[in-house]
Amino acid sequence: MNKRLVKLVEAWKASGSPRQEGFDWTSSRNNWIEAFPNQSKFISTLPDEIDRDAVRKICNSDKHDISQKFLAVMVWGYGDRGYGPYRVTQMMNQAHALPVLTQVYELCQLGDAKGAYDFLRSNRIRILGPSYGSKFITFCTPREVGAPIYDSLIAIWVREFAEKEFLGVTTSSENWNLKTYSRYWDWVKEHSDALECYPDEIELVLFRDAESKFSKASNWSGK
């Protein structure tokens, strides 16, 4: 067990296990609607302050299609970054994008997060990298199974505070690497089981610590 992570989780529990903050993304809503006019009604119904619970609810609902599930994750992921809508149009305009995301979703629903990651790795959607790809996997996988996000801040934390536990695998989040994600998934699951919390709560504790230590400018603390 990682001593720093154990202390962080214990402190988080002692403070009342605060949930992740929502993020007001309304300044970019019109940009998303302009980029995806066919989904304007859906985008308009997204909450002004979008958080993990809202995105997970959409991803677990039969009333939303794959495009809508993916859009909800990307809106949450990109926040108010102005380039978000354009980048996501470039992803979704690829002919194979929807079939690939559909297969990823089905694997996630079966609880096979590693299989979903590997499928996305083998069937690349241009511009969709492992950080944002793992975000989609996270929200489509049952929470109790877990599929933690592995992004650049988490990767820095791992290099700084868990290097020995990741010996033999690269810790970069920039390239698709099944060994890295599998090691991370196992490591998070081990800690979540031992500390009696959800894997995404472990990831949130990690992210908050990484953000406080390594982020020069973050426009919200919940992402």
C-alpha cells in the first residue's frame, strides 16, 4: 500500500468524504451547440454545473445514444476550453468513430475496462488520446468495478510518489499503453478495496493532491 495515498484517503474521509465539485461550463455551451447542431436539444439539457454524477447518469441511461454519452464526457472533460468543441468534431467526423465508441461502451458495461482500453488503443480515433479516452471508459464502466482516469497530472503523481510500485512500465499518459493502464487499474483497485471506497474516489483524491502539487493553473479543482 502506498503510504501517501493511504494518508490522503484517510484525511479525505475525516473531512466528510467531499464529492467532486461541479463546473460551470455555460460560457462555452453555444460553441458546443454550433459544433453539434444535431445534438442542440441534448446539449441544452445538460446542467449548467456539470459534475461526475450527471455524466455517469447519462452514460448509464438507455435513453441516450452513444454520441450523447460521448459528448457529455467530453463537455465535462474539456470544460470551458475554447478548443474543445472543434477537437471533438474532428473525433466524431471519422467514419469509424461511432462503431468504435459503441464497442468500447459495450465492453465497459460488461466491466471489462482493460479490454475497452485495449480496443480503443487498437482502433484509434484520431485526436482522442489515452487521457480523454480513459475519461469515456470511466463513466461507461460500473462504478463498483472502476476504471480510473489516467491523465498527465495523475502520471506526474505516480512518478513522484509511487515510482517503485510502477517499476517495469512507463508512467507516461501521452501514449496508449495497456501495460501502464493495467498496472494503474490494479493499483487503484487494490487501494480502493483495502480502504473501502470506490476506485473513482481514489482517483479523485489522487487528482486533488496532484493538482495542488503540480498544476500551475487549473481552472477547476474537480476535473
